[in-house]
Amino acid sequence: MKRIVMASLVGLVSAGLLTACYYDKEEILYPGSANCTPVEAPAFNTDVLPLLEKKCNNCHSGSFPSGGISLDSFAEVMKYVNNGSLMGSINQSSGYVAMPKNAGKMPACEVANIQKWIDSGASNN
Ligand code: HEC
């Protein structure tokens, strides 16, 4: 019994160390990503919209959104999910204007959370 407790303690501690290490490297490769937690099943209202609010909506909301593109509601965001320009611009793929404009590319972890939400059906959840 004691051994099992010890083993799981060691497991927990090393998992913690590994996680810290992963984040350290991730932070070097993708500045800002330490604030991002990979989410297994991202939801629109809790995981996607807050990212857009943080990185995009100083330009893409309000009465005169940049490029006429609003990203502050599910219905609006879906237009750009469906025409491919949301991920095209975030991934900075050729053929799309790179976003966020005049700022660094979003960390891989944030891009992955948005992509996972789309891949799982882009629900208004
Ligand atoms: C500083 C202002 C600003 C920020 C921040 C910004 N955008 Fe934009 N965005 C623009 C402008 C302006 C345009 C219109 C195209 C142009 O003039 O470059 C645009 C265009 C777009 C387009 C259309 C691109 C295309 O190729 O059709 C999409 C999609 C988009 N933005 C998404 C986003 C997303 C997602 C974010 C956040 C990750 C973001 N934008 C952050 C200003 C901004």
C-alpha cells in the first residue's frame, strides 16, 4: 500500500515537472502561449469567443468593425468559419490576410483550441 502511494506521488511530481518543462519550451517557441491551456473539447462561449475578444475584437466588433468583419457573436463568427477565412487568416495561410493584424501570430495552443472546436462541429456551445 505504501509503495503504491509512493509510486503515485513520484508519478504526480514528475508529471508536474514535465508539464512545467513543456510550457517553458512552448513559451520560447510561441511567446504568450504559457497563458493558454490546451482544451480537449473546446466550447464556443468558454474557449473560442474569449480568445477572439482578447486578440481580435478591439478591431472586429462595434458599429464599424475592421474589414466589415464582426467576430463578437456565434452567427457572425460562423460566416468566417464557413468561408475558411477565420482559420486561413489565423494560420496566416497564403491567400488570406494574416491575423491578428500588426501583431504576432497566435500561439499554436490557441490556434489548436479554435481548430478543435471547428473539427468537432463548430457548435454554439
Ligand atoms: C488591429 C486591428 C485588427 C486585429 C487585432 C485583427 N484584425 Fe482581422 N482584419 C483587420 C482589417 C483592417 C481587415 C481587413 C483587411 C485588411 O485591411 O488588412 C481584417 C480582415 C480580417 C479577415 C478577412 C481576411 C481575409 O483574407 O479575407 C478575417 C477572417 C479576420 N480579419 C480575422 C481576424 C481574427 C481571427 C483576428 C484575431 C486573431 C483578427 N482578425 C485581428 C484588422 C484587425
